[in-house]
Amino acid sequence: MSFLADRLARVKPSPTMAITALATELKAAGRDVIALSQGEPDFDTPANIREAGIRAIQNGETRYTVFDGRIELKRAICGKFKRENGLDYEPTQITVVNRTASPTAVHWHGIELESYFDGVAGFSGQGSRTTPLIVPTDSFAARFTPPRAGTFIYHAHVDDLRQIALGLYGPLLVLEPGETYDPATDHVLVFSQLGGGGQGVVGLNGAASPPPLELRAGVSHRLRFINIGIQDLIDVRLLGDSTLLTWRPLAKDGRDLEPYHATRRPATILFGPGETYDFELSLPRGDYRLKVDAFSDFEVMVRVR
Ligand SMILES: [Cu+2]
């Protein structure tokens, strides 16, 4: 009786290795042969790489590393982009810990990142390495380098309608290097369903009756609108008395607009789940209101002082 599985017999030796072996044999026999089988350069490893390899071995760096590359390497690559291309990148790691009673996974909406970390369990990833479910009490480290500054979203991607309606979402703001977030002039407005299941009440930043939005008079403010409602188009109008005000769009779905699109226009948007809009707004002292029409309608006072 054989202890080897039958399917092992179907595994054939590598033709590439067979050609290489034959070429080596012919060369040893004195024949002038150029082997074109293995994809190998015809020059030696450059001296700086040889020396770095020797140093790494002498420093004991001979174990497996994380599969997507060590943080030192990522930092060095970011440094290269900064130095030679004037581009700013910063590697990020966000650990999602599941403290709920249900399996979940988190999707980083609008950010370009490696599929494996993008939170669609059993689907994101490559080959047999697909994103796992995060079971209760377990965690998952999502690693990515945000491609640019902007307004993005994260949200659950398991049993979506229920988990998102129950609040498993949030804004994900990426700022330019060196920029700090100033809540006095930078306002995040997240529209969503409140409560699980079906077409629940729509609210702003988790509240069905949101508190007034406080702005400073004559100062430029950034409003970041996010719709993470589960299936609802939301219509927003910024009104003074009954007249529509104006604002200037800055970005859409985390991408800055070209100057010819970033022009002043009536302060209204109709937007669907997963969309984000950034606007610039400056108002004189007064009382205004954001009128929101969705499954449920409500108004947000805007107090400018
Ligand atoms: Cu999404």
C-alpha cells in the first residue's frame, strides 16, 4: 500500500528546470549554449545589494517577515517617492477589533488599497488568500497607504443592511502631511439610517434631531457631506429664510475637483449611499438651516456668529 496520494503522480517535473539542467550539462561538456529558460538577468547582483544582504544576515535578519513587506522598507519607499518624485505617502495600519456578537469585516470605502485588506470577507484578496471574517473577540489589521488627502468612509461589509443601520460606519478623513484637523472650521456631516433593519429614520451624525451647526461669521468653513444610509437618496438644501444659498464644491468622493469644476453654485445636493461631497462655505452672521429630505425629513439649524 502506498502512502502517497494518487494525485501526486500527476505532478510533472518543471520543464523550465529540465531545460536549465540540459543547458548546464551541455555547457559543462564544452558546448557554447545560451540558456533562455529561467527568467534571470545576465549580470551579477549589484555590489550595494550584495552588501546589504550580507549585513542583514550578519544582523540576524534571517526570519520570515510580514508578507506585504516590513515597515522599514515601506518607510524607505515613501522616502524615495518624497525625494525623487515630490509625492507624500504614509503607511497606515488600522486594527479592527470585533466586540460585537456577530462576525463582521470593514470596508475602506473610496480608498485604493490592496484587495486583501478591503473587507469583503471571502471575496477580497488574491487566489486562495481571501479576506477573513472577523469573528467576535477576534481582530484584523488593515494595512494601506492612503493615496491622497480627502473625505472617505469606512463601514461594515457583512450583513450590511443590518450592521450599517446599527451604526458600524464612520468618516475616514485623510489630511495633507503637516495639516491638522480643526473642528472649528472643518465639519463632518454623516447622514445615515438610525437603528437596524428596513428603512429606519434618517439622521445626522447619529442623531434624529441634530444640534445646531455652529459656524464663525466671515470665515471659510469646509463641510464634508457623507451619505452612508443603506438605500436612501438624500436631498440637502442650505437655506437662509426660504432662499437657497451658494457654496463652492471642493471635492467629490475623496478627490479634489479641478478648478473649472470648483465654482460657486446653489447650495443643494441630491446624493446616494456611499457618496461624499466637500464644500467651502463662508456666511455672514445670521441663522440659516439645512433642510434634509429623505425617508424622514428634518432640519439642522446653522448658527453663524
Ligand atoms: Cu462602501
